[in-house]
Amino acid sequence: MKNGLLEDGCDPMGQAIRDYYETGRVGRLRGFSPQFDEDEMPVGTLFREEEDMPPLERKALDLCRGRVLDVGAGAGCHSLALQRRGLDVTAVDISPLSVDVMRRRGVRQAWEADVFDEAFAGCYDTVLMLMNGSGIIGRLERMPLFFRRMKQLLAPSGCVLVDSSDLRYIYEDEDGALDIDLNAGYYGELDFRMQYKRVKGAPFPWLYVDFDTLAYYAQENGFRAERLQDGEHYDYLARLSVTL
């Protein structure tokens, strides 16, 4: 990984996105985590049209304004939807393969970039982070870094639109009490590795964060968090705005 970017041979999602775009056929994009059973991502959902997006994502698109930064844009479905609305959108992803597909699909400004790399700069009215956008933060200890970077990238009165999920439902017993090992760290901090055909990605941290915890860290770092809409399965959309 150079400057936070993935190399082709270590980019299972990028390979899957390219195959789907070029052939319409794709193998299994598998996800592995020590905390959960093996999972599979349906690659076609990364190419969905706006009318096929869940209400929470459509709500986020409705709230975008001005210059928009689409973080972790994947195959570019959100960026393309915003372009059709006439917005000025910049899409970024750490996968060069995904960025190439976005450009070929018509995303006018698609760049290989890691938003945590301070070499990436800009001034945006909206930073959009969807499909569990909080995941790229990785760990709660990286929250101050995340909010610092958002302050650097946001225009005055700009905001971050981010979705996440509260995984507490996995650990609740029948009485609603949590069966969690408090010594094991925050329950939303997971480790993942992805594989597509013979392409294996490196392990990476991923953060699912409940809204109260997100709001706490937002306040600690000069932001205000608003819960805008709940999704269908313990997920939610939040708006983060600078207060200091």
C-alpha cells in the first residue's frame, strides 16, 4: 500500500468491480472477520441506480449541496446520481481499479486518494460517506484524526453526511441486556479481510459506531451530530457540523 492506496494484486473489491463492469459477471466477493461468520457482498449493488437505493441513502443525496466529496465511492453510484442532479462532485477511493471504473462510467472527477493522507486537500460543502461510511475510521481512537481531517476539508458551514449501524442488537439477550465482554474493546470495532477469486486483501479495521458514541466524539472534537433518519436494520444517517 502506497500513500494509503491499494495495489492491484491486493484489491479484491476493485477486481470484482472491474469484472462486473466489463463482463456483467462476477465471482464471489467474500468477507471474513474473526467476530462473525463468512459473508458475501453482492457486487451488483455497487452499481445500483438511485431508485434502487434505500431511503436512508436517498435522504443523504437530497441533503447534499455545493461541492461534494464522495468518500470511498466504490463504483460511483452516488457520485453519478449527484452529477445527474447538477452537483459538483469529486469521488475518491483508495482502489485505483475502482477509480478507473468510475471514470469509465462517467464520473467526471474521480481520484485515487486516501482522505486521511494530508496530501489530499480541498474545500467541500458536503462530505458524503455512505454504505457504513464510518467504517473507514477503523477504531474509536482514530476519531480525533477523523474530525481533524474533516475540519481541513470542509468549507465554512459545511457538513459531513455519514451512515453507520449499531451492532448492539447482535449482543442483546431476550431481556434487552447486553452480553458483551467489556475487556474486549468497543463492540463496533471489527477486523475484516476480503477475497475475490484468488485475490486476497490485507486485514483492515472497520468501525460500526452507535449514534450516542459518535455524538460524544463529535462534541469532544468541535462538531455537532444530528441523527437524521433511521434505516431498516439498526442503521442511521447522521449529519456532522463544525461548532468551533
